Amino acid sequence: MNDGVNGVALAVFIIFFLAVTVMGFLAARWRKAENEHSLDEWGLGGRSFGTWVTWFLLGGDLYTAYTFVAVPAAIYAAGAAGFFAVPYTILVYPLIFTFLPRLWSVSHKHGYVTTSDFVRGRFGSKGLSLAVAVTGILATMPYIALQLVGIQAVLDVMGVGGGENTNWFVKDLPLLIAFGVLAAYTYSSGLRAPALIAFVKDTLIYIVIAVAIIYIPIKLGGFDDVFGAASEKYTAAKAGGLVPLEAGQWTYATLALGSALALFMYPHSITATLSSRSREVIRRNTTILPLYSLMLGLLALLGFMAIAAGVKVTNPQLAIPQLFEDMFPDWFAGVAFAAIGIGALVPAAIMSIAAANLFTRNIYKDFIKPDATPAQETKVSKLVSLLVKVGALVFVLTMDKTVAINFQLLGGIWILQTFPALVGGLFTRWFHRWALLAGWAVGMIYGTVAAYGVASPTQKHFGGSAKEIPGIGEIGYIGLTAFVLNLVVTVVLTFVLKALKAPDGVDETSPEDYTADAGDPGVEVELPPATASTTH
């Protein structure tokens, strides 16, 4: 790693950063609405995005700076087990093809902004809606923090901020500036800012990966040498060579399946989805989003290249930025660093908006101020989006980076427990609301306790997301085990509660709502009475 600042790379990085900053503020005028004082406009971009805008937005949302850094870093450190991210992003698209169009339709029909809005409307339960909202906020916070970790990794490799003995304010000043800019244009432009910036972010990432997958192997002597060096390292470390060890195959499979089930439970995934202008846009996107999985597979190979290039770092998260620093000309290293940095800004903005929408609609409006006007909702959501980003920044600056990573893993365990209420509710009203709440609680408690008991070389607790599966004896993903327990409790209690004739909540949806499209006759967004008024 260079001791000084890479001036050329830093200059290129700053140019791109300034460009997207300007775009972020100009986005407020992009498709400007007559009434900006509503969550539909600030938090969902007016529900107006077409196929390609949605594709770039979802890609920018799901394939983050942390993905860019962490997936090849996992392969660099742990071997082929790190490839689990590739099959899970392949599994997820047929899955979401079945339920996202239904969620879009019913949300458009009833003016739902969040998943918790749908759960409340479907099951007539503010308690279940609150559980889904709190889970979404808790799971999103460490995810935002990891985007800032991605930016920090790039800044460290460029030599910005000084060494470990530098005054903390000077060391973290670049990150504070990046955070301030992100907070400002998100507050000003809402979802339109990341939607516009996503075009730049995804284009840069595709260019960097295309160049890296050709240029770096040529410099290293070809892919034979790359795979040979990686195999030697893993064999020497008894890590199974280029395939996972048999003992780790259950972990690999359950982690891939559980991650696929969880991905579109995250609030930011749904926020990007509901910003689309039609049901058909969602269906088309589930067929073209796998292009990002192809990119992810190529990206993962960078982990092998870092080994072959002799990259030596104490923190694996720095392996890929350091690879770019070592192998690329300074100017193109700056382009690569800009791709990672901008790749952090887009999802961080969407995540903060999604978390803020959950708080505003499902905590503030449902429990604090039921008569809140659209303008008041928007104002609260803007302020909460700032607080969420401040919380993530404090998390990054005050805690060890491995803690942030492991809490994000815990967030994945938590968010998966909302699957029965959300996806189950899209296809059936059979589940009882109290059973869903009990199943959620069991899954959350088991998942948290099990993760607390996992140790790592650097942590006594929350050291990973895999543990022995009860009754099977194999090591598997804790989130999937918790999900199975959640589902069992939900099904059993539903039978019991229905036998006892426990009262169901009122379902405000109808069967035709789940297949409605924006162009269908008579389909208009229905707002609750308290939000139907306009302010001037």
C-alpha cells in the first residue's frame, strides 16, 4: 500500500464525485411534480420510472459498493465459498417474478409506500405492521454503514486522511464531506437523486469490470496463472482449493437460498420497485436484472486476481482497492475508485429514504400523529433520513469495521423473518395475524440468540451467520433455520387460532387489486382520508 497520496487517482475521483453531486442536486428538477409535498414524490420519485430507469435504480440499489468490495474480498480470504453471492442472485429473479408484480399492483391501487403499509392493509394489524417496520429499519442501518465502509476503504488506499496516528478529525474528514454531500442532495431531491446518479454508477462499474477482467489477467500471465496461484494458496491453507470443502457445502447452499429469500424483503429493494410506473416495468426488470449477476460473477474473479498479484493486506476489504492501485495506471485507478465511491452513494441514499418512509408511515403516522398531512409526512421523512445517515456514520466512526459487517449479517437474519407476512400475504389471507406476529418473534429471537453465540477469531459474539442446524447436525445459515421455525410456528398457531375462532383483522384489499395495472380503467391510487388533503 502506498504511504503517500495518489494525486492522479484522487483528482479523477474528485472530478467524478463533483459531477454526481451536481447531478444529485439537479435531480430535484428532473420530472418535477406539481405537488412535491408527498411521499409518493419525494420517497418514490412520483411512481413514474420506466424500464431502464428502474433497471439502473434497482441495480444501483442491490449491487452496492460493499458488493464491489466484499464479494471478491470473501474469495480472496476464504476461497470459493465466497461465490455464494452468485447463485443467490440467480435464484432471486424467478422468485421475485412471482410476487413483485402483485405487490406493485396492490400498492399502486391503495397508495402503499412501504411493505408495512401493505401488511397493515392486508391483515388489519398495526402490531404486525410495526414489527415489519422496526425489522426493516434495524436491518437497514448496518447496511448503510457498510456503504460508508466501502468509501473509507477507497480513501484509505488512495492515502487520503493520513495514517493511524493522525488526528481523528483530519483522518475522517473526507468521509464526513462525502456524508454531508449525500445527506444534502438526498434531502433536496429524494429518490430522484439516486435514480439519476445510478446511470453514472452502473456505467462506471461495467467499464471497470470489463477492463479489469481483460487487462489484469494479461498482466498476470493469463487465467491459468491466476487460478493456479489461487489454488496453491487455498490448498496450503487447507481451504479446499477452488471448491468449498464438503463440510462447508450445507453452509454454502443454505446461505445462498436464505440470502435469495431475504434480498427483496429489504425496504430499499421495495422502495425502488414501487417507484416504477407500471406492473409491466417490474415484470420486464425481473428478466433483465440477471445481467447484473453476470457482472457479479466476473467481479468475484477479482478475488483470485488479488491473490495472483500478491496483494497483501491485513483487512480483506482493502484487497480489491489495493489490486486496482497496484495494477491500473493511476488515472484508471481513479475511475475504479470513483465507481466504488459512487456505488456507495446510490444505495446509501435509497436505504436512508426507505428507512425514513417506514418510520414516517408506520410509526409516526400510525402511532404518533394519525392525522398527519402529506406535507408533514414528507418533512418527517426527510428529517429521519438525515438521522439514519448520522447513525450509520457514527456506527462506522466509532466501531471496528468487522462489527459493522457482522451486524449487517445479523440484519439479513432479521429481515428474512418478514417473508411470511409479506409474500404469504400477497397470495393468501389464510395466515392469522397473531400467528404471523408470533412466528416473527420466534424467528427474531432464535436468530439473534444463535448469532450471539457464534464466535470468530476477532469477536466473541456475533462472529458469523452460520451455526449447527438443530436436528440435522450440519452447519447452515442461521437466518434460514430461523425462517423455518418462524413458518412452523405461524402455520401451527394459525390452525389453533382459527379453531378457537380468534378474530381476524379487516382486509382492505380485494383479489383484483393484485393484478391491476396503471393503465387499467378505474385504477387510481387510493389515499387514506388523513393523507388525501393537499397543502399549499
